[in-house]
Amino acid sequence: ITGASLTAKITNRCLVHIGSTAVVRSSGNLAISSELTEDNHNSAAAGTSRSQNSTKLTVAAAILVESLTNTVQTKIAGGASLDAAGDLAVTAELKYPWVGQINNPNGFDPASMFGQHLSSNIEKFFDSTLGVQSALVNNWSDAAANSSNHPANVSGSVNWVTYTNDCEATVGAGARINQGRDPAYGSPSQSVSVTATTTIQVFNFAGNTGFDFLPADLIKAYKQQQDGGWGGVADTIAPPTQGKDVGVGASLIVLVMRNTTEAVVEGTGTRITYGSDGFNVQAEQEVLLIDLGTSGGVGQSGLKSGGKFGANGTFSYVNAETSVVAQVGDGASVLSASSTTGAVNVTAADTFVGVAVSGAVVKGESTGIGISVRIGVSD
């Protein structure tokens, strides 16, 4: 029996508050912002190797359970007074970058991909997974029992991640923005913006496959006398759970996400003046979730027919609830300065893309059972 488990509970808070009696003035731009980046990368892996002389059952299990809670808030309290001759920006931003920085909105960035230690980062692409585990997947759970000479082998992996995210940029009721009379802190080109942005790119994997793409191991597998050739190569690259008589494998991915993204100007006493560069309230969320589940159950190894019973199952459950709000509250006064024609934009945008892939190999001389289930719930 072999097993690996990882349990993590991570809570981060990034808060910027301007108090109710604060007076903040700038003859140029004024930026009040909070930003949080969650670099999430964890793995749990367990495996058993081949044994030539054994009559025992082998079991491999890998369990990864993680809870991530991130809060980003930028708030101007009611009663605060702020003036800026240039751009006045209230922003909150939350980011979960993909491990490999593949989907870089500004194009490929070598500095982001390889960092300052080029050689060590390139080396990770030459591990047994060709860098997939270290450079592509955020949360990895893999268990493999591929000792094909054991009568019965069982493996199971669980990848369970919960995300709770709150990103808010708020101007409180009664705040005064660009209401001062000193010309040093005003200009016709003034702008005011309130922006909240959540960007999440996550790749999660659960499987029962001990990947091995190392050339030396593939050559050795091809040349071995027992279970060699291309069948041996296939077993080495992605060996399923396999036993002489029985091979059973199962993988489970559960992802629960709760996101709130809000850019709000509260009403009742709030006064804002802007110039020709306009007034903008924007809340935006972009989420990309990829879940990959693999499982295999083979009676006997290689591509031969063999053992009596093979079974596998892959199960994926995704439950996501997100809220994106851009709002100017009742009673707020938002006016352009005299003789200016700046535009007003209040926008909310939500882009949510979920990709789930489940697959397996099952083979048994007498009985083979394969099940793949994927349930997705979004609101």
C-alpha cells in the first residue's frame, strides 16, 4: 500500500482603505489600488512499481484537498475628499495565472515563462511528464499501481479544490471626488475610474497513470523480453492500473468556485466631477477552468489480452457561482466639468469558459467496465 496526501487552506487579504475624514490631493494622477496574485501550484502523487514475485494486493492512493480564499478590496469611505488634476483611478485586481503563462494576453513573455534562471526552468521540460506537471498543471493528483504481476491492483486519486474570491472597488456614499476649488488640483482633462477585475486560469488533473516519457526508459521497455515491444512502450508512457487478474482504477475531480467582482459608486451624498477623459465604472471577470481526469483498469499488462477483470471510472464535478456588478447608486451625483464632453461608461462583463476532459483505458479477458461522468453547475 502506498499513498500521498496534501491538504492546504490558504487565505489572503489585500485591502486599501481611504478613511472617512481623509483629504487626498494630487496635481497629477492619483491611483488608489490593490492587487493580489495567487500562484497556485500543488501536487500529490503515489505509485507502486512492478514486482516479479508477489501474491499480494497492491493499493495506491493520492488525495489533494485545497481551499483558497482571496479577498481584494479598494474602498474610498464616505466623507473622504479626493482631488486630482489628471487621472483618478480606484482599482482592485485579483489574478490566478496559469502555471505555464501560456495564455499571455500580451503575447509570449520569456521573462514570465523562464524567469531569471533559464537553465533550471528549461530542465523541467525533461522530466517524466515532459514538463506537463511542473509547467502546465496547477493542481496535480496521480496514483498508479502498475505492478502487473500482482493478482489485484487498485488505485484512486482525488483532486478537490474550493475557490472563494472577492474583488471589490468601492466609492462609499458621501465621498467627494474633484470637488475642490484649488485650480492646482483640477484640469479640463480630468478622468475618474472605478475598476474591479478578476482573472483566473486554472488547470487541474486527477489520474491513475504514472507517466514516463524519458527516452532511456522507453528504449529499455521496448527491448525487455517480457511485455516488451510497443506494448511495453505504451505501458511505460502511460501505464494504467493493472494486475495479473484484476486492475481497478478511479479518479475524482471536484471544483467549487464562488466569485464576486464589484465596481460600485454608492449613492446618497456622493459627488463626482470628471473632465474630457470621462467617467468609467467597470467590473470584469475572465475565468478559464480546465479539468483533466484519466483512469485505467487492465487485467495483465501490455497490449495483450490477459487478466480476468478490468474496471475504471472518471468522475468530474464543477460547481461555479459568480457575480459581476458595475453600479452607480441612487442619489449619487456624477457630473462633467464645465465646457468638457467626457463620456460616461458603466459596464460589467463576465467570460467563463470551462473545459472538462475525461478518458480511460479498460481491458479484461472476461469483463471490462468503464465509466466516465462529468457534472457541471454554473450560475
